[in-house]
Amino acid sequence: MKKIITAALCLLLSLGLKAQNYTPTADNLKQRAWFGDARFGLFIHWGPFSIPGSGEWVMNERKLTVHNYTNLQDFFNPIDFNAEQWVTMAKSAGMKYITLITRHHDGFSMWDTKYSDFNIMHTPYKKDIVKMMADECHKQGIKLYLYYSLLDWRREDYPHETGRTGQFSGRKGKGDYASYLAFMKNQLTELLTNYGEIGGIWFDGHWDQTAPEGSSDRASRIDWKYNEIYGLIHQLQPQCMIGNNHHLMPFAGEDFQMFERDLPGENKSGLSFQKASEKLPLETCETISNSWGYNLSDTLYKSKKDLVHMLVKAASLGSNLLLNIGPMPNGKIQPEFQDRLAGLGDWLKIYGESIYNTHGGYIKPQDWGSITQNDQKIYIHILDGKTTTLQLNNLPAKKIRKAYLLKDKSKVNYTFKNSNLEIKTALNDSEPDQVIVLEVNH
């Protein structure tokens, strides 16, 4: 098997596949369009790092050596994991895709890989998590995206000596990126060959080889050879989208741009100094609590109202929301996550048309709320719970045919003259979002 894959990689390189010369295929453009309409996805951070209950960075933050951290493999036995329940939960929440951690920075692989012994098949569980999730996603019609870490706190061949993290894992020698690159390409080939159609690959960890976010020079200290990595992915599955959480403007060969803990154009996290791409689909990833991986001490759960506002504001900026959960090590999803996802699903059953298949509003989010729109309708989202009269200037419409509340189709009073709209509605402080629909002619 290794000889076959190695030969295939050599063939791809001999064909001169270069990401900088990348022209997306028709299927890839179709996938991008679908992604931009989907608007809402589920992010899942889960693995042996869930066991200590301190988040997914526990190996780095507690300065655990590779030798000691490896012991977690013997304890990871998620007997309560149920792929059908997880996918059904996401679908009921109104989510259109799932992004699953396949290998995080700790180097543990959640599938039956031939290129590392530190994987799910060497745990007491001995079942391929990626396969079970892929099979269930395909069965239920949910797209599957795969998170894959470029950074590795475990392997000796990763260029750890120049990295910003993983300096306490006990590695002594120098990295060998040629070896590490071959390892990553072999694993990516497995993921894109053995699990059916994959919606996209979600890379993370590039920032480990750069100066901190906000620095004047964030050039990478190593050549990641993305032309080879991206070229391989697009060769194996041309429709497969590539995104890279490098906190920079998109690189050649990437198909969508993501923002971590920020909406496009914001930088509350200190990670998002990059501008939003005007050419690629956008995605914001955020957590329901404050942690990505399971964290026993984190009980600061965002409310349904907070999450609705986050989803609406993301859509109004032309961005998807990838909302994260960190399941428990036994495979259960805590009730706080389930309740909030169910609440979002209930809300989307009524208001989903103002989120899905829309693009960003003609104005950015305001103190009172924000706007989403499509070719026929403009959706006014009043989020502050106190606005009853709203003035909108330069509305992109020649005529308003109807104005009504989305929840019950009741008429809304308005005046419209010279592209300026004044709209009046009753006070609403009992719901997270009052959505007014304008059916318009352009």
C-alpha cells in the first residue's frame, strides 16, 4: 500500500501540479456556491485530549512529554459515541455540514491510518471514528469537512525547533520537513480515498511557524510546500475545498477563508488582522462555551440569544458560522450543548429563509441589528429588542411590493421614497431577533 501511494505522489509531482497555477474545476466552484448558501455548520473538537477535561491544548499547556501524553491512548474508550445521534443533532439544529477533527496538534489520528501507531485503532475502542461519521453524514445528506493539523507536538520530524508551541514534549533532535511532508500527504491521501466525498479540508497550525498575529512580518519560518499539499488534494477530489486557519489573507490554491473567534472585519480575539476576501466564501468559527475541547471548568455557555445574534451577524457579513462543541471523552454531548443546538434548530425552522441562500447585507451590522438579502427579498434583523422605528437610506430597491414579519406574515407599516425607507414595528424584547421581510423589485 505504501509503495502504491508513494508512486502516486511521485506521479502527481511529475505532472507539475502547482497551487499557484490553480484553476478551480466546475465541481469545485459548485461546492463553493453550495458552501456559501449553507451558512451553518458544526465543529467538533474531540479526542484523547478530552480525557483530562482541560481543553484540546492540555498537552502544551501542562508541558506534557510525548511519553506521558501517550498514556491517554490507553484510556480513550468512547463507548457512548453514536454517529447517528451526532449527525441527527446537527441536522436538527439546521446545520448543513460538519467539520470533524481528524488529527489535532497532539498528533492523535481519529481513523485507521497506516502511518502512525498513535491512532484510534490502538485504543480500547478500536473503531474508526472518521469512517462512522463519514458513513452517517453521507446517509443523512450532511456534508463532511475534515480538520487536519499541520502542526504536530509529537513527531520528531515536524520542525519543532522553530515552532512557537510544543517545546516541552521532550523532542531533542531537529525536524525533517521532507519526511513530515511525506507523512502528511500519505495521511491526506487516506482521508480523501477511503471515506467517500469530502466537502473540504480545514487546515490549522501554520501560525506555529510565524511571528505572533499582529506582527509586521508573519512570513513562515519553513516552506510548507502548499503547492504539493493543495495540488494533491485537488487531484484526489477536485471538488474538495481547502481552507487554512493561518490568520492571513488566503494563499493561492485555497477555496475559502476562515476567521477564528471573529466575524469578518472584526478583531476582538487579536487573531484577525487579515481583511475579508472579496472572491472566496467566508467562515467564522466560534464556541458555545469558551473552550474548543471538553473543559470541566468552563461553564460560560452562550445563550440562545447570543448564538442567534452570532449566526445572523455572520450571515449579514456574507459568512458561514461554524459553531463548535467539545464532546465528553465517553462520546456523550453535554446537555448544555444539546439544548442550545435544539433552540437554534427551532429558530431556524421559522427564520431559516433569512439565513440560508442569502448574501451579506448592503450595509454592515448596526447597533440595532443587521441585514441579509437575496435577489427578491431583503431581511431586516432587529436584534436590540427596543427599536420600533427604523430609517434605512439608499435601499437597493426600486419598489417594495410587501413588508411583513417573517414569523407570522403580519403586515408592517412603512414609507418608501427616493430609496429611503422608514419602517415602524411593535416593540419586541421577548425574542432574540425580529425579522422583517421586504419583497422588492430591483
